[in-house]
Amino acid sequence: MLKITNLAKDFGGLRAVDEVSFEVGERTITGLIGPNGAGKTTTFNMVAGMFPPTSGEIYFAGERLDGKPDYYAFRSGLVRTFQIPRPFGEMTVLENLMMAPQHQLGEQFWNTWFRMGAVRAQERKLRDQAREILEFLNLDHLAGEAAKTLSGGQHKLLELGRVLMSDPKMILLDEPGAGINPTLLGEIVERITALNERGITFLIIEHNMDLVMNLCQPILVMANGKLLMEGDADSVREDPRVLEAFLGGVPA
């Protein structure tokens, strides 16, 4: 579903991503791990179209993405979340989800005057869709609450809910487990698994190794801007290059 070939990114004299190539298969949950500074988030940002690569190619569902504006990836069904969610704090949880879909009729001034029926019908449909997603995420009891009142874990679920409103084919998750208590982390993992079973593909950056090892297959490892290896959980745990990258050396 996603194919990256010889991807590189320079910031001045610093090469943050250095000739990285990998593929993400359809309906997989692929993990992307590595120590701080490995180039994981920079790779995510290029795939999502937030800034262009210095060189290399990015293909999603057979279409080339690099060189195109960031909204193109979103419209193609490739969406991302952020490590630090930024909801509209004063709006309700339900309203945050309803804001997500593009090309809403009510966004065009004349439609609010001359197509009021169509605008209202679309809003009802979006509200029903948002409520279904909130129920799936176990946030339906908070639908009328201001988003700013949610906990960190609930913000992560809300972020996931907003991208689900776009009916994505693939989701890039940036550290879904960061700073989350074990109970809510378990809920997030359950929802990711359920969505994957429905056909959504995931690429996940995560520092929680227990989460990655139990959830992701395959696992990609980056270090110093390069792709170090790709494999299943057992091969990643046992690879001396991974131990070197994370621990600075191989235990005797």
C-alpha cells in the first residue's frame, strides 16, 4: 500500500533521513522504531506531505505523493495523527469530529442561504457518523463535553476519531502510547486491532517496546537516519544491531 524508495531529507548540512526504502503491506500493522534522532518523525512528515523530501519517491496505493501538496495525501486516504494532539479545546468532543471531513456544504457561504436543506441533511449524516465513532472509541459519554476537559489518553482517542471521520485507507500513528496510563493504552490497542480487522492499514511510531512487539508485524528499525533492519518481534529483539542502536552495545 505504501512504498518508499531512497527517501532522504537534508536540513542544511544535516541529513536527517538517509536513503531509506521500505514498503507497508495492505492490512498490516507495521511498527517503526528507533532511538531519538533516528529520523522516524521526519520520515512520517515526508510521507504525510508536511514537507518535501530532498530526494526519493513516495507511492501510496500506486500513486506518487512526493512533490504534491499535503492535502493530496489526505484526500487519497492516507492520514496521520500527532504525538501531541491539538483538538479545538472550546468545542465539544462531538463537534471536533464533525469538523474533520472536507468539502462540507456549509463551508460555502451561498449554500447556507440557497441549499439549507442539503446543508442540514449533511450535518445530520456527519453527526450520526461522529456518534458511531465515539461509541466505538468509548467516548460517547463525553460527546457534549469540551475537548479541553479530556485526559491525555482520551485526547489520543479523540485524535484517532477525527481521522476516522475521513474514512481512511491507512493511518500513520505518531506515538499513540506516549504518556498514557495502562488502562487507556489497552483501549487504544484494542481499537487499533479492531480497525485493522476492518481493513485499515497502520504505520506506527512508538517508543513503548511492549506495545510494538505485541501489536506490530512487521517492525522497521531506524538509526542515524537509516533503515537498520526489518523483521518480526523475535528477530528485532535478537538482532545485535538493534541492541547497539538502543543500548550502545551488545550485552556480554
